[in-house]
Amino acid sequence: MLTVPDVMERLKVGRSTVYDLIRSRRLASITIGRCRRIPARAVREYIDNEMESAA
């Protein structure tokens, strides 16, 4: 499970971009207590989908 800052670093994007991806359901996440967590698999799937769209 990754935190928002972890995803920011991996994708080289800002905090608002990560939350926009979560809100638009392009990046899966869960909430544990007050913390947002993103499965590493969801980040890989997002990248794979973006690569397919770009091809």
C-alpha cells in the first residue's frame, strides 16, 4: 500500500494530480481511518492503461 506522497514520487506529479486521478476513478484507492492508501498494483495498472492509450 502506497501513500499519496509515494505515488507523487513514482509518477512525478503533484498532490492535486494524484487526488484528481483518485476522484476520477482512474487510480484505485482505499481509505483506512483518515489515511488514503493506493495499492501498488493500482499504480502499475494506471501506467499500463496510459501506455496503451498513448500507443
